[in-house]
Amino acid sequence: MDALFYVVPCLILAVVLFIGLRVTRRSWQIRAAWNSGLTAEGRCLRTFTTTHGGGRDTSVHTTLHHVYEFTARDGRVVRFEEEDGPATTVVGDFVTVHYTEGPRIAATARRPGRVRLAASTLGVLAVLAVIAVSCVTFLVSYQGMSSEFGFGEDTGDAGDTVVVDGVTMTP
């Protein structure tokens, strides 16, 4: 039972770190695509939505996805999917794609907005940091309480004596 109070916060911390790394990595990819100076005309091939939530009176969150295709400068045809694009982009629309060169092309059809990208990335990382600090605080607090009050300790002595209102009791 004592391990549960250590395992759950550690799992939450692992998930928070994974999400933080993913958000940071995608932000770097988008910035690299904007900073590369390479653009191409792309075409929207498909749009679709995914929904999350809605169970037990929770709100539903819908994410719009676009699938784009463009031809890179070296002649490769690149297809990529991007979340949260503009709802006004529909199948068949032409868009400007910013991308990086190399064996793994990072591409985006978002318009350059460095301040907006930085603010959204920092906002997500701030929320994740609050969750991480809460987990660490819980772990430290539980460790302190368990060592001070003897939670989870097995002394092996079943004959502890308890005094209540001057009456000595042995469990």
C-alpha cells in the first residue's frame, strides 16, 4: 500500500516529462521550418477531426487535423499531418508550406507567429511544471510524514502498549 503513494506520483511525473518533451520538440521543429527560409506550395489533401472527453458530464474537446502534401526542393513528395490548423482551409486548398531540408523534413503550414508559438509553448510548459511540482511536493511530504509518524513501518512487535485517558491498553 505504501508503494502506491510513490508509484502514482512517479508515473504522473513521467507522463508530464514526456508531454513536455513532445511539446518542446514540436515547437523547435516549427521554428526551424520558419527559420529555414524554404517554402513550397502545398495542397490540403484531407481534413478530419478527433474528439476527446464527453463522458460523465465532461466537456468535449474537438481537434481539427489537416493532411498536406508538397514537393520539396530536392524533388521528394512530402505528406504530413498538422493539428489545430485554420478551419477555413478545406480539401483542395493551396497553402504555403515552410519546411527544413535533410533526411527528416520538418514542415508546417502555419503562418509564422513566433510570439504566439512561444507563448503557447511556455503556457503548456508552465501548467506541466505546476503538475510536476505538485507531485514532487506530495512525494516529499509523504516521505516526511511516513518517517515522522511511522507510516508503512513494520516493527514486528505486535504488543505495542497504548495509554488512553490513563488506561493502559494492549492491542
